[in-house]
Amino acid sequence: MFDFAVHTAASMHTAFPLAPHVLAVDDDPAIRQLVSDYLTGNELRVTTVASGAELTAVMERDTIDLVLLDLRLQGEDGMQIARRLRESSAIPILMLTGRADEADRVMGLELGADDYLTKPFSPRELLARIRALLRRAKTQASVADEIAKVRAYRFGNWELNLGLRKLKGPDGRSVGLTNGEFSLLAAFLSAPQRILTRDQLLDLSRLHNAEVYDRSIDVQILRLRRKIEVDSSDPQYIRTERGVGYVFVTPVEVVR
């Protein structure tokens, strides 16, 4: 029998009909009960399930704002669930892992999870991380709406067409970009002359269906420089701010 937190979720719909809806996936009944009780007590709607099949059933009938996902489910691979979620949605994913499961955490983040929490965890920290991810998702949605109105960016004698996903060089020829390079360049051009941390670049890149991961971001920026800079060892567009991140220093024209 499905272990949905029906009574709890229903009461939250009544008391807080517009509250964010969290879907928690964990095969431990005690964890499900703890999450349900604490989050509903802090004005969130909660549905708890024990498997990926139940997750799919809930998402087909309800609007979910965040998924709390245990990566070590009995008889099922939480990694596959995370991959499936990220392929079809930008929904925030907060994963739960054991303290010793560093490999799981790294893999989960590379598959597109937004944050992680190790078991056993503090309910207060869980709530804080959920709220932070919900705030970030709301900000990303508003930025995405603005970006959707942009047709192209121009900088120097270059033009990046977002709809066609093409970069035109000063000589009028197209310059090939990987998906990751395109997403990073679009992220820089959407926030010119601002210092961006790696986390901010990752967030902005995801608005363009990015294939960018934290551990590869420096490598992809190096490759991007080789394509747009006259001298990649002395960059005039993408500068490094040591210990902070990167900044696109050239003014950008927005074509709507």
C-alpha cells in the first residue's frame, strides 16, 4: 500500500493552499514521518512516498515545487530517479545521503541535484536548505522569463543568437560551441560586468539546458576563451577574479 502522507498534505492544502509543495522520497517510514511532521508544521505542503514509481504517480497528478530524494532506496537506484527528473524538469532536487557516501554526493550533484544533506540530519537544517532552494528557484524563474524575451546578445564584433544557439564571429562566420560552452557564454552575457561565482554561473547555465558541472566549469571557460579571445592567456572578455569567480568585462547589447 502506498505510504502517501495524505492526511497531512490535505490539511496543508486547506490551511496553506499556496504553500510550496515538497515531495519526499525515502523508503524509511521514520524518515518520512519526521519530514512530513516537521515541514507541515512550518507551513509547507508535503507528500511522502517510498519509491520512484510512487513519485511518478504523484507528479502526474500534483504540482511539485521541490523533491527531497534519498539516493539509497531499497531495491531502486536513486541516481536513476535523479537523472530522470533532471532530464524532464528543472525542479529543485535536495538529495539525502549517508555520511560516508561521498561518491554518491558527487555523482548526484553531477546528475543535476541542487544540494545535499547527510543522514542523520537536523530538521532545522533541512527546512533551511529547502527554503534556500525554493528562493533560488523563484529567482531563476524570473530571470528565465527575462531571458526568454532576448533574441541575441552582441559584444565587440560578436553575436550570440539564443534561438539558433549560434555564435557569429567578427568575420561573419559561425563558431562552433558545445552545449556547455554555449550555456556558459549565454550566462556571462546575461550578467555582463558583474562578478559571478561558480555557483551563480551554474544556476544561470541551467536556464539554457546546460551540460555544465562544478568540477568542469574552469575547463569549459578555458575552452570558451580559446574560441573568442585573441589571446586566451590574456583574456579581454572573460576575466578571472581570483578566489571569487569570473566577470565578463565587455559591455553587451541585448537584441529583443
